[in-house]
Amino acid sequence: MPFATGVLSRIRANIPAENAYNSLSSASMDISLRQLRLSTGKRINSAADDVAGYITSKALAARNGSLKSAAKTVGDAKNVTNISMDAYENINDLVTLIKEQAATASSGAMGTDEKVALAKAAFRMAQQIQTVVDSTVFGGRQLLDGTYSSNFFIGTNNASSLITLAVDMTFNNSDMNVESRNFNVNSLNTSSFAGITNLNLTSLDSVSATDLGIFAESVIGTTLFSLANALNNVNKAAAYLGGISNRLDSQDNLLSIQITNYNAAISRLEDADVAKEQLSLIKSQFLQQSSLTSLAQANQNPNGFLQLIRG
């Protein structure tokens, strides 16, 4: 803390000039600091500016980065579930058409040729189901062939441990609520379609005038019952994905809010208050100018004592 002194007649010291110089140096340093903060927009430009605030802001920024990564992963998981749900909706429509054709074939008014034609048309729908399965792909992996299973990182806890969500489309996933635990919609590659044992859609192509097969009057009731259960199982699988999608929507909303709040917290710690810094800059610039004037005046004070020597 500088002190004013009225003792000016000293040979080896000019205390008022030193005080003015120290004030000038302090004002210049403060101007430099304010200009740095205004140019960068940050109150904390190095750890020296605020040791505790620096540590806190960097920790918050690191966690915020994890949250942003989790938000991207949630988006990927939503893509998987939405693509799969849309495919199951398509399969639902196709199975419904097959069931309608089987129901039509059960009518006593239908002749053999008509039943064969209905079976062939139903088989084309079965082929289309297989096309849907084969073309439902994400990240180079089949989603509906009964092999897909992935864990998605959707957040972190306070210890930075990963919080994951599983999307399991494997044929034995009990969460799909299929009693046989053998859900598979590969319509042309299995004898157990959509979790219904012995429901083989390829047999539709075997229906002929001499052998009506699963469209025969003796078994058409079983065929209709099996198709109804298969349709129900497809809907269960879609419902499983719907539940995951709802959770992902909630998590996406949560992450968006958390990222915004973390950005606000980091800003409060790191960012400069432009109005406040501008006021401080103007104050320091005024002090700089007054210190320069005072230094110039203090340097002129010894001239008065030279008159004593000139005497």
C-alpha cells in the first residue's frame, strides 16, 4: 500500500515519482488483463486467474463432453429402434394380408383353383417379408434376423461409469413376451415363423390342386390360429421397441436439458462479464493517464531543490 510523503528534499530518492510509477504499472497491468478478457470473452484464461474456478470449469467441461457424446449415441439408438419399428409395421401389414387370404380360402365358396391362387399370392407376401428382413440394416448389421444385440452408452453416473441401454433383437429375448422364446421373422429360412412352432410360410408355395396343404379344410383353422398368434407376436416385438423408444426420447430430452445447464454453469465460471470488464478498463485507463501526469510532475519536483545548489 503506497503512502504519501511530504519529505521531498532527499538526494537518493524520489518517493512521489516511485509511487506514481508503481500506480502506473498497476493500472497498465489491469488494462492488459481487461483487454485480454474482452478479446477472449473469458474471465479465466489460465489457472492463475482463478485456481478453484479453473478446476471446477474443466471438470464440468469434461462431463459436458461425455453428455454430448451420450446424446449422439442416443440418436443412434433411436435410429435403430425407429428403423426396426417401421419394418415390423410393414411385416404386420404383410402378415395381415396373408391371414386375410387364408381366411378367404377357408370359405366353402372357394374352389380349388381359387385356393391355390390365394396361397400363391400369400407366398409372395411371405417373400416380401423376407425382403423386409434382409433390407432392414443399420451400421452394416441386420436388425431383424434374430442376431442383433447392442448396448448403447446413454449417460454417465457421478463416478463417470457408463450407463447403457440394451437393444436386444435376438430370437430368444424374453422381453419380447413371446412364449416360445424363439421369435424369428426369417419367413423363408425357418419352420418357426414369429415364434409360432411349425408355422412354415414356405409351405404356401407348396399348395396345389392335388394337395392344398395348410389351406386344406382339415387344417385351415390351425393355419388361421397360427397366423393370428404370429401377428400378435410381431406386435409384441414392435411394442418392445416402442418401450425402448419412449425411454430414449426421455433420455434425449434429459441430456438436452443437462447439456444446457452445464453450458450455463461453465459460462458463469469462465466467461467474462463484458459490461463489468469495460467499466474496469475505463477506470484503469483513467488511472493510467493520471499516473503518467503525476509521474511527470513528481519528476519535476527535484528541480526546485537545484536552486539551493545554484544559490
